Amino acid sequence: MPHPNDPKLRSFIDVAPDSHFPIQNLPYGVFSAKDGLAPRVGVAIGDYVLDLWQLAQDCRFDVVEPAVFAAPQLNPFMALGPKVWSSTRARISELLRHDHPELRDNEALRKRALVPMTDVKLHIPFAVSGYTDFYSSKEHATNVGVMFRGKDNALQPNWLHMPIGYNGRASTVVVSGTPVRRPRGQLKPPTADVPSFGPCKRLDFELEMGVVVGQPSVMGEMLTEKQAEEMIFGFVILNDWSARDVQQWEYVPLGPFQAKVFATSISPWVVTREALEPFRLHGPVQDPKPLLYLQQTQPNNYDMALEVDLRAAQMSAPKNISRTNFKYMYWSSVQQLVHHAACGCAMNVGDLLGSGTISGPEKDQRGSLLEISWNGTEPVELVEGVKRSFLEDGDSLVMRGWCQGAGYRVGFGEVEGTITPSE
Amino acid sequence: MPHPNDPKLRSFIDVAPDSHFPIQNLPYGVFSAKDGLAPRVGVAIGDYVLDLWQLAQDCRFDVVEPAVFAAPQLNPFMALGPKVWSSTRARISELLRHDHPELRDNEALRKRALVPMTDVKLHIPFAVSGYTDFYSSKEHATNVGVMFRGKDNALQPNWLHMPIGYNGRASTVVVSGTPVRRPRGQLKPPTADVPSFGPCKRLDFELEMGVVVGQPSVMGEMLTEKQAEEMIFGFVILNDWSARDVQQWEYVPLGPFQAKVFATSISPWVVTREALEPFRLHGPVQDPKPLLYLQQTQPNNYDMALEVDLRAAQMSAPKNISRTNFKYMYWSSVQQLVHHAACGCAMNVGDLLGSGTISGPEKDQRGSLLEISWNGTEPVELVEGVKRSFLEDGDSLVMRGWCQGAGYRVGFGEVEGTITPSE
């Protein structure tokens, strides 16, 4: 049987070359359709969603019970572990291949199991157990450091020694398309003597990738590079919405809290680690050499194109405001997970690890408006007369990401959020 | 029917005056017994656990289905809301009253439903949805500030304006009695040029109370004082174990992370907010006056005695190292919850909010070894020849808390943790 990542594979379903969902991808999500059935697990293929519950009921999987795919979240499937993830993906690939008649020639099953994507509603793909946010792009940390502390003290002393991160709030992780209400909070601009409470005036996005942890670890136990890697089920695109003015006033000494808890948006599709294998590469050279527990023997970064579009309510089309790449990350997802467990923290199925804002070395590769507008001093022009330093009500922000193969793209679709007013 | 908080109530079960579990308390927990049945919900009364599932099966509750008490966590019961919490407690109080024959005179039911506490194993009482840790004792924040920044800059500028807090890690909240393995982490003492990785050398406890949130809030919506109060199901004692050396190196700029994620211990009994009603009082005067959304019209503090005992492996009996009171907290639990939701954060059933270390104005009222030993400069003598600046392997730490009524105590039992070696 050919490997499901084989670039030569074709599906009997037509997939455009710029689609994010060729047969080499097969990302998992949770959807509901017009049939009125409860949300369940599906896989994206071209412009369709493949209903895994329908296939499982029809006995098309040896190992996985239909109930696993009838769940409104990927957690029960993820709990089955990497071998089942891999064999299930191989089986789905086989069922969708143009030269495999089983599903292709079974019209009744095709009608039940293939739902046009235009007819589905996509839900949050997994129950988020814990959400942790890292800060692992050297370019981003440097930009922020230069803005607030000057060029000579840009990076904090600990930054080059460990993936700095903090616990985020799992209860407000939402799926693409969920409107984001402008948060209110305590604000104290440098010019004010006392704080006031009101709508955030410096609302920002952060372009991140999210690791989806699919296997648990034992409380008190450390992880090796290999163990951490095998616990990663897949990735999502993640928008870590941020209230910069709230953050500035609250964050000393315990870190960001209310500035980040109001919403975090993720893509509806989880692209598996296996589907991203062909696009692995080594990250930047790490100097100083990390401590032993953080050292890597494998390439743990990914060559993944990322872009951000912004559309104000009065614009007819969105404007691109950033194009960058996941490959720039200084600390890899594997290093983040190893560090997270190093003190004895138990990891759970459904944990989500944000990479931190992904900025590249060039000016047009910045992953937040704070950097793009250089803290408001260089507003970005979207169309004539429409400038942005931070997000305004009605603004719609879209992130996209994909890995480019030979004639196909392994992508995430998009994560969209529109800002609604505070009141 | 007399109110379940009536000081004159007596149970047909003998309860010693210094017991934490008189009929005026009725705290909820999750237990398993020698019968081999799965963990389920019970209430502490004197030296017994009352098996609510057995009572419910025997149709002793109008409103609550037996399945709610058959769960290995309080979450399904908490989800039923404050009216059910109150009516259930009233019904349990009635069933346990000395002048109510229903259970008292039903020997068969008594045998099934009353389990000696010596025969039960206590489990974590609820599934922790999100864990948030605050920093709301002015005495604690001042002590820490004086140690690290000097007397004149002890409190950060934001501290008097909001309950400072950060997201903690829910996956490692454990019940009293769970051993705590000494965490490993990155350490960089001021004398070292580069960090190293190894066992924490400055392991500490933090005496806290934990609020157990029993009702959800809507994402994007703020809470009033009244709404926040009604969402609080009850309280636990909480030990926020801390690796001070890990924290010192990692915490700038995103706050404590690995220093706190390795374990958080809570008491097995959740004392209901209703049982604590008679012990409410006003907290310290807040100056400056808080912003409108944080203002209080009711007394939201509690007169609750707290004590900490420490026993090194070579000691035959524990030594008391702190006696303080929950009433000293500057920011109340209600203010913490209001602030938590203010930016739009959705609260969930099972959220746990740590109060922050509870220190009082006197030297013997400090709630952490960092303060007791004044950052290691004044080690505390436990017995002759045994001193502690921080915790050592084999040390057992016990926290206790109770409110003193007229001839009875409404208490939490204890939260114990023993330090085991790193390897």
C-alpha cells in the first residue's frame, strides 16, 4: 500500500491544486450537517467533509468503534494513540484513492459519507484540556523588547535558555468564525494618574500555531524528545487575541491574565503531525547550546507558509498585512512540550500549546499589529484613508497556513474572527 | 424547619466539640469504601461519611437523581445550581438531626449510608476545569516586595487597584495525602553565569484558600457582586507548592510557569458557602476605593482560623509554624471572581480560584517559608538541631482551617503533603 504522504496519490474526488485539503492532508475536524444529527468527526477532502462515523458504522475501520467518531470532539480518537492515528489515516487514504473501488464505486455509501463543505457547520475540533501559550519567536521577542526596553536589552536573560511560556485560559478557546467581543478591562495609559475601566483601545491579534497534544504524560515524569514528539497529534492555526493596554497595566509581576483570557481562536481543522512529516526542517541554530534536556537530534521545525489578511467593514476585499513562515521559530514545539513537562507537569489529551507570535526577520513578516504598526507609530494603510494601528470594531482578521508540496498544498484552511463592539 | 446553620442543632451522631464536621457544616467530598464500589459523593458528619448515593437510591431526595451522587466528582451536583445546593443541604441536615427519626431509627439504611471515616479513601472532590491563582494578601505581597525590592517599592503600582492573578495549571491539582515529588527545573542562582538543570533547592508551600466555582458564566459578559457570590459553591484549603529558585529565573516577563505547575494540593472536603455564612465579616478598608466594578456592598471576607504544621522525617510530632486568619485578605473571593470575568472570560463549573498566600500582620502569621525564614536568612527551628529555610525530602506539611461557632467548629479537615525525592 502506498504511504498516505506519497505526492503521487490522487483521490477520485477532484481537488484543486491550491486546495488545502488534498489526499496527502486528511485533517480532522468536528462538523454537523443539514441532516440534524449531532456534531461528529470528519476529515476534509477537497470541497467535501468525509463523515467518519458513517464509514465506521459501515464497518470500514477495523480498530476504531463508531462511538469514537460520533463524539463531538476529537479527544476519544486522540486517546487511542499514535498507532491508531496512523493506521486510521492510512485506511482513510485508501478509501479515497482514485484507484481503490471500495468507496469510489459504492454510490450509496458515498452519498451518506461525503458532505459538501458548503453544507456543514464546523465546530471546535477538540475539548481543550489545558491551554499554554509560549513566546518562542526570537524575532517577535526582539521586536517587542526593542520597542519597550531598547535595542541593547531587547531579549530577557532567560529567553535563550528555555522556551518562555505561561498558562493561558482554556475556557475561551473558540473555533474560527466566532465573533470576538472587544474586551473591557483596567486601563492606565502612561499619561493617567489612576486607572479606569472601559473598552480596550489597543486590541491586537497574534499569529501562532497551536500544538494539539493527543496523549497524556505522567505527573512527576520528564519527557524525552522522542516521547514528546509522539504525544503530538497535530497542529492548528491559532490567533491569540490580546488587549495590549490591559496587558501593560496588569502584567507585572505575574504575567498576562485578563489581557488574554477573553478569546483565543483556532482553525476548525487539525492537520496531523504525520501529514506534515515531508515538510520538516531544522530550526535556527541555537546559541548558546540548550541544556541537555532541551537538545534536539531531529529537525522539529516545519516549512509552513503563513499569512494574515485584514478587512475593515468598509472594504470590499481583505488586504494582506503579513506573510511569514513557521520555520523561523527559535524553540520548536517538541522543545516546548519537553520543557512543559520538565518540572513534573502532567500533560493531558486535548492540551493546546500556542507557539507564541510567529514573526520573521523581514518587516512584512511580523505576526502582530503591535509589531506591524511599531506600537502605533507606523499605522498600516489598508486602503486609501483606512489605517490601522490596532483593531477596530467590524474588522475581520483571517489567518491562513499551508505547506507547499509538488503540485499540492497541505493546509489548515483559515481562522477568522470579526471584532464586535464592547456593549 | 430550623435553618441548617442553627447553632442549636444536634445530630444523632456524636460529634466532638473540636471536630471539623458538626451538623452545622456538612461539607461535600468524594470517597470510596471497602465495599469496592466506585468513588461517589458523600458528606462528612463527625467521624462518619454519609453516602448520598445510598440515600438517593432510597428516595430520600426529591430533586436530585441518584446518578448525580454516583459520579466520582461534585461537578454534576454543582451544575444543578444554588437552589438545589441549599435544599439538598437542608434535607441532609434534617436527616441527621437528633430529633428527626427518619434515618436515626432506620438501622438498615444507617448501616448502608454511614461509613466510618477510618474506612474510606478520599478522592479529589471535583474535576478542576480551570485553575487560577491570585495574590490578594497585602501582608504577603508586601513581605515579598520588601525582600526583593526594598520597603519603599514593596507593592507594585497596580496591586491596590485590582486582584492580581494568573492562570495556573489544572492538571496537577491533587487531593490531600498525595506525595509531592521535588520538581526539577532550570536554576540560575545569582552567583552562576549560566543556568543548570536539576532538583529545586528552594521548595516552598503557600497557605491559601480555594474558591470552588459551581456555576458557569457567559463568555463576554461581566458579573455583578451578587452574581459572582451566587456562583461560588464552596471553599477548600489549598497548598500552592512553589519552586522559588525556578520561579526566580523564569518569571520575567510572563509570570510563574514551571515553578507552580508540578503540584497544587487541596483538602478533600468542600465546605459550602452557605455553611460559612455565619462567619462573614468585612475585609480591610480598601484605599484607594476600588473602581466601580470591584466595589462591594456586603461583607465578603470570613473569620476563619488557619494553621500550618511541619514535621521533618526525624520528628515524632509536627511543629506549628504559622497561625493566621482568612479575614486578613485585602481582595475578597467575590472581587476575584468579578475581576476574572470582567474582560469577558467564561467561568466554568469546577473552576478553582486560589486566594493567594494568606499572611497576617504578625510575624507568626506568615503563610510561606519564604516569608517565615525571610528568604532563608532566618531559618525556623523545628526541634533542636532541625532547622528549615525551605522544605526538605521527607518533610510532611499539614494545613488546617476552621470557623469557630458557639461550641462547634465548621472546618475543612486538613491538607497534607509529604515531599519525596526528585529521582
